[in-house]
Amino acid sequence: MRLSGSILLIILFLTSCGKEESVKNEGANFEAWYPRYNQYISDWLGEQVKVRNESIKELQNRSNEETDPEAQKKLKDQISEKQKELERFSSRQALGDYIAFLDLKDLPEDLMWEDGQEEPEIGDPESKKGGAFRYFITSSPPTIRPFGPNSNNSFRGELYDNIEIGLIDLHPETGAVIPGVAKEWAIGADKKTVFFRLDPDAKYNDGEPVKAVDFLWFVYIRASDNVVTPWFKQYLREQFARVAVYGKEVVAVTLPEPKPKLPYFASIPPSASHFYNEYGPDYKERYQWRVPPTTAAYTVKDEDIVKGVSITLSRDKDWWAKDKKFYRYRFNTDKIRYTVVRDISKAWELFRAGEIDYFPISLPEYWYQKSEMEPVFDGYVERYTWYNQYPRIPWSLYLNSAKPPLDNLDVRLGINHATNWQKVIDVIFRGDAARLPGWTKGFGRLDNPEIMARPFSIAKAKEYFAKAGYSEEGDDGILRDATGNRLEVILSYSKIPVREKMMGILKEEARKAGVDFVLDGLDHTVLYKKEMAKEHQMVFSAWGFRPPYPRYYEYFHSNNAYDDKGNLKTNTNNIFSFKDERMDQLAVAFRNATSEEELERTAHEMQQIIHDSGVYIPGYMTEFSRVGCWRWLRWPDSEFTEFAPPKVYVPMESYVYWVDEDMKKETLEAKRSGKAFPEVEEEKSRYQIKTEVTKGKDE
């Protein structure tokens, strides 16, 4: 899954950073770079203050001249918004340097330190260390780098996001803040600064200690001109006000304004300064296949990268957090081996043969048919249905509004009604899934309850198509416009059997409404690159959302769609090529929200805009994950955790499992001798939410 917590949650390629090209870098020389960067930020803040003052003055003049009460109210609201922005930038100017070295004696004395130790354990005290977890991936990652071009691939979670330890984390059941590399934290009097006291035990998995300055290097290697990370540069510039160190043991991160769950949003991971001592203009090539040391329990040795074949993670047996609460019962296996198996059916056969330990069987084809097999009947393979509380992943259709005919709103709305997701749910999922209502589901009060996906309706689809000029039906049943152009859209997707079936159903049903979905099945890596290049028309895809809040800016702000000259901007997550002035305002407001109430208000309005635009056609969701695993792969059954913590996407991403080597030996011997064990099929429902959207037929 893509992306992970706070900064880890958002490592993606998005918007440009304006004048940042003026900040020049001469290689791995942090000492020379950071004063220049501080000056750049200072100049940029000065420009923002100037622009806001000019805007306020101009709006005040217009308001004084305006006689219409309604127009005057709108102008006053705009003035109020600009004044908030002015205060945001002015308060940042008062902080001084963005990157700051301060003395420990200057640390505020009245801080109330927290350590999160009152939160429950994670995992099972009965877990065992050792063994290897064997799984598969369908394509090799294009790079091993944690940032820079092509780093936001589907494997980065397994390498970094899911396992790296930042300053703090959120408990995967309670959602409360728990310690990470910081053993304790405190919120400053300004309600914008979080002070993190580093755990003196914290080390990288190459044995080097984590240093306070390494958190400044996190900014350095991503914000310098040695790497192309346009959105990240903007994010660091606009969403952080200061990153400071107090001596060698305290890191302080200041945000531009107060936020709910402030420690979470202020948390960043360290970047090992000793590893990046060769960092320079050739970063992309030099570090392409070099795995950086991290704070995670696992790392990848050079010899364990077999390109196109496998990648193996090895557990650091001297890992600094191995005996610490929240971590001691996780990351149990000595090895995690990911084998490249491009054909899912072949991966299934490897699982049947016991060469792969775990397989997702949520799809009815696997749950009801393929897993009805001898290894299950003989008790060698066990089946589980596990309910979680994770935001529903938006498996849906994403429309590129820059590509004709999808630049026409009526065409997009028609395609919404021509897409029969309910038939996919009934046929492929046998009714076990439900229709996703909109952009988000599973974020509680931030989900707009008024938003419902448009139902399949041939009549409504043709009505919209006629408005767009497609009213003549050809001999093949596909609508044409007055000049004879067929109504067709290329639908791109990862070419695996179940998706071939899904897309086949959508194509067949869409033809009934007069539109031809031209199927374009691609290798996953090729599909991802096509999306990032904005070369698609319509794509079946999903993005990994993570608690506690959804994201909008990177997907819908126009900065991530077009450059200053109106050209499409590539390597951003706005794959809709979406541009809307009100959405831009709301996306910024959501980013800068200081309360849950403000988050709710802006999120609801943005969801309505997305719905009205028709650029997103909600697909399906499930409230559970079904897995098959060989009986030696064990899962928690403790007072702390049932199977896996609820706020993870799939059980394997919790890392609470372990391999019982004695049970593995017993199972393999039984398999050879023909001995059977009782069949195991269990439902793990401790974390089931009873208020999911109910399944219903589209009209």
C-alpha cells in the first residue's frame, strides 16, 4: 500500500515550489546549505506577507466602494481569509530561522511531557522470533530510493513506510500517540510546537546512533536542488514553520498553526547523515539501488536485491526497540522474502504448494472456490475473516478531465451513470462488497453522509451524453456526435485476471448506454508510470488512505494539475487534472484547519465538489479482509490484539504475526505422511463496525 504516517503518510510527488530553483546546492554540504535555505524561506515569507497586505488593501478599497450588501459581505469574508493568511505568515517571520540550532538550556521549563505508556500493548506475548515470512509482489520496484523520481511505487510501504519508526506514531487500536524514536514529547505554549526528547537507545539498523541533526538532514536531502521532489519541497516550506534542535537530545518541530493531533503532524523520521555523505546532484543515479539505514527492525542487504526475482528484508537482531513496549511483540520473523510473481494464478499455485505462507482471499473466486482445496480440508492451510476499522481504500475509476471527451462535464456525468459497479459487486464479489459512496469512507464525521454514488442508469447516461452532443447511435450501438466521432474512452488497469473480469463487465454494461470502454490492461509498473505522466483517459486504481484524516490537496489542488503556463504537470497525484478555484481554497483550508469542526466543514464541501465534477466514479469497498495462511503462520489472540490491530489495511501490514518453526516442521511431516489436522475457518470480529453502508441495488 502507498504511503504512511504523518510525513511517512505523504511521501508523494506533487506541486512545484515556485522560486526554489534560486536555492543552489553544491553537494553533501549541509553546513553550507542550511543558511541559504533559511534565507530562501525568509525571502519567501516576506513575499507572502507583501502579497497578502496588497490583497487586503485592494479588497478593502473594493468593499468601501461596494453598495450591494451581499457583494460587500463576500468581500469582507475574503478580507477575513486574507487576514488569517497574513497572520499565518507574519507569525512565522517572528520565529526566525526555519532550521535552527538552539541550546538545551533554552528549552522551555514548564513543558508537560507525555510518554504514552498508558496505552495498551500491541501484539501477543506468546509470539516468537525467528523464521521467514514468504510473500509475493507482482512487479519489481523501479528504484529502492525512499524519495525522488519513481520512489512512490507500490513497494515503498514494505521497504519504508510500514516499518520505519518516526518520532512518534499513532496506536493502531486506540489512535493515541505512542513513542517512537522520541521517548517523550510535549506541546509548547503556542500550541504549534512539539518538543520531542530522543530515546538515547535509538539507532539505525546499521548500528549508528540516531542524532538530533539527522532530523534536519531529513529536510536537507529533500529540499535541496539535488533531487526532483517538487511537492515535498512545497510541503516542507508551507506546512512546517521551523525544525530546530536543542543540543543533542531534543528536536522541536513548529507548524504554522495549531492542529488536532499536533504531535502526529509534527512527527518526521530521521535521515542518516552518515549514509548521505555522498549526496549531490547525481543523487538519483548514485542512490538508485542503495538501501539507506533506517530506524526500522528490518533492512535489505545488497545481496538480497535480486532484480526481477526477489527482495528480502532481514531483521536486525540487535534492533534498538526490540524490548520496548508497543514494539516487542511485532516484527517477529527473521526474514521477509518478497518474490516477484507477475501472474497471480502462479502465485496461488505457489501458495497451494507451501512456497508462499500467506495469500489474500477476499475475492469470492478465492474464498468460495479456489480455497476449497485439500490443504484447507486437511488443516494445513487456515482461513480467516478479519474485520478492521481502516478507511476504505477507494478502488474506483479516475477520469482525466484534460483528455477529450472527458473535458466535457456532461460526458463525465454520463459515464458515471453508464458504469455498473453494482453488477461487478453482485457477480465478482457475490454481494460481499458494497458500493463506495464517495471519495472517502471510514473517517467518521469527516465523511459527508449526503454523498451517494450515482446509480447505473441507461436513461440518465444517454440524457447526459445527448447534452454533450452524442445523440446518434451507430450500427454498433455506440453513440456519435454530429461529426461522426464515436463516444469512446480508454480504460486502463492492472492486467490481472480478476480485474480483466471486472473491466469486462463494466465495458459490456457501458455499451448499453452507448459508450465504448476501450480496455487497456497493463503491467502494474507501466500503469503507474502512465498515471504519473497524465497520459491516461480513465484508470481503475486506488490510493492508500491512512488514519486519522483523509487528504485532498495533493489529489485536487490545481497546483498539482497545471503549471503557471497552463501545461499539465506530471509526477503529481492530481491524476484527474482537476482545477477548481473553490476546491483550491478548501484544500488549503483543510490543510491549515485548527479544529475537527473546521476539518468536517471543509471536507464535506470538497466531497460535494468532487461528486458534482464527475471526475471520480466510486467503486467498491469491503469491511473485512479474508486471508489464507499455512498453519505455522500464527496470529495474536491476546487481551491486547485479536489477529491484527484494527487500524491497519490488511493483517500482514501489522507485523504482529510470527512463524512457529515447530508447527511448521509438524505440518510438513504430516503433509508427507498424509496426516490431517482439523479444518480451521474463523471469523475475527472484535473490531467490526456495525454501521457500514448497507448493500443496495443501483436503480
